[in-house]
Amino acid sequence: MPVELATDRSIRLAAYVDTGAAECIFEREYGEALGVELRSGMLKRFSTASGGVLTAYGHNVRLSTLGHSVDALVFFADDAQLRRNVLGRHGWLNRLRIGIVHYDSKLYVNEYD
């Protein structure tokens, strides 16, 4: 899904919706492109599905997708080898109402109030 992250700068990227992910996590290069000082953010370690540990740093950004924008704490991976961007529950999914009608291939999104 197309996503835009913004601070003083903005960048567009593709991300997956991951309802099993607690947080929104993005590749390190996107944090660098936004000009954030990666390691000045909130340190958090995540357990991965493969049993590993992912270190990431949280920064406040403007996250826009599907016609909706929210201010959110998102995380940028410390490891430059991470090549996946995910929209998780905190900062994104918990801010929206989403309806899926599979047989019509329709996705409905509205802000959660």
C-alpha cells in the first residue's frame, strides 16, 4: 500500500498492513531520507517471527495513506538489511476503521472517532 512519511521532508514508499505487528516499522533508509537522527529516537527491541531480535528507534512523523493522515510514533530499523515496511496496530491501525468486502474487492477506510 502506498504510504507517505513526513517530517520537514517527506518520502513515499510501499508498506504492508500487518495486524500482528504492534508498531509501524520502516527500513532504516527511509528514516535517513527524512533526515531523522536515527539513534536519537526511542530505543525499542522487537522479537521477530523467526526468533530473532530487531532493534529500532521511534520517531514522530506524519503518516499518510488511503487519504488519511495521522501524527504517529513510528520505528526505523537499526539494521540496514531489513527490507520490509509494516503498518502495525499502534500509530496506524488503532486510528482507523477498516472494512473489507472480499467478494467486491473493496476496502473501506475511515478515521476512528
